[in-house]
Amino acid sequence: MKAERKFLKPSISQVEALTARLIELNQKLEEKNRQLEESELARKNMFSNITHDLRAPVSAIRGAAERLCSGEIDVGEQRKMIRIIGSRAATLEHLIEDLHFSVLIDQPDFSLSPLGLEIAPILEEYFISMEGAGRLDGRKSSLSIPDGFSACAMIDPQYFIRVLDNLLSNAMRHTRTGDRIELGCRSADGQVEVFLIDSGSGIPVGDMPYIFDRTFTGAAARTPGKYGSGLGLSISKTIVEKHGGHIRCESVYGEGTTFTIYIPLLK
């Protein structure tokens, strides 16, 4: 004769606890799905933006090349077409480099190679090289470093210079001949503060919360053309954070913009 199996009926409190747990897990699953959907949308938007910006230099290069091959232009126009091809090829190279780097810095094995370095000599060398290369074309540029400033920080010089390049390109994009650009540094509250100030067009108030987003398409963060891929500010933010710091932007629309990088002082 088989023994009769007995099943214990769960109490009301156990059922309620299980129900609550299932609801909690379902909410977490829905949140994960939402995050995945947002991530996928962001990825699609980023590649859509980059694809759009790649078309312009490619079209310009093709048009100039076709004009050169027509045999209907004089030497002066030939030189003009060659300059267009060179300029647009440089733009194309910059776009591709930004896209590659934006993917690279998201990899789990990406890391910096920081060294304990003085900030002032890095800024001085960078500023002089930018003036020498004509990167500050027509702007009233200045370097502001306090006398005797010797603060040090753990810096990967290669990537730190990339941040300065991105911020300078952004400033050049939104200033005109005669506008002011100031690069400088100071120290406060255990941090090195590196700032870049411009007196250009500024950033609309509605754009400010999004300028460091990789997929932001506002004019302040992405201006297709000579300099921008639209990824520069996002890349800069990531690099600064990997240095253990953060970056801040202050802007008055129509008056100018200040970007400040904060990195812990080396003790």
C-alpha cells in the first residue's frame, strides 16, 4: 500500500512574499530591457550621425577629382581642387580616427599609461605648438599659468593632449577671427584645474545637459564640416574620467564657453 503524500499549503505571507519577489524581478527585467533598447538606439544614432558626416567629405573629394579629370580647368583652379581634396581627406581621416577611438575606449582592456608629470610644461608646449602650426588662426590667444606653478598629476600625456585637441577644435569651431581663446591652469581643493575659455557663440541652454553625450546632435556638440565628428566632447569626458577626474562646461549663449578639467593633484 502506497504511502499518501502530503503537501503543505503555503501560508498567505509566503505567497505574498513570493509574489512581491516575482514583481521585483519582473521590474528589474523590464529595466534591463529598456536599457538595452536605449543602448541599441544610441548605437544606431551614433553610426547614423557618423555616416551622415562621412558623406560630405567623400562627395567633395569625388567632385574635385572629377573636376580635375575633366581637363577643362586652368592651373589656378587645379590647385584649388587639390587643396579641397587635401582638406577633405584630412576631415575624413579625423572622422575615422574619432570613430575608431570611441570604440577603443569602451573595451574592457583599454587602459592609460599615466606618469607623474607637471601640468605647466605640458600646457606651455602644447600652446606654443598650436600657435606655430597656425591652429589658433586669427584668434586672440593667451596662456594663463600662475608664476611658479609646479602642480603635478598622474597624466597619460598622449591622451591628455587628445583632450586638449578636442576642446581646442570645439573652441575654433565656435569662434571667429578676433575672438578670444585662453588656455590655462590653477590648483584648488586638491585638484589641478585646466581650463579653456573662448568668447565665441556659446551653447544654447537647452543643449547644455547633453553636450557630452555620444549621440547628441545639437549644433554645440556636433557641427559637421572641417573639424568635427561630434564625438570629441564625449571622448574627452571618458579620457578625463579614466584619469580619475571630471570635466565641466559653463556657457552663456552668444558670449562664450569655458571647459574645465579637474584631475587629482599628485601628493
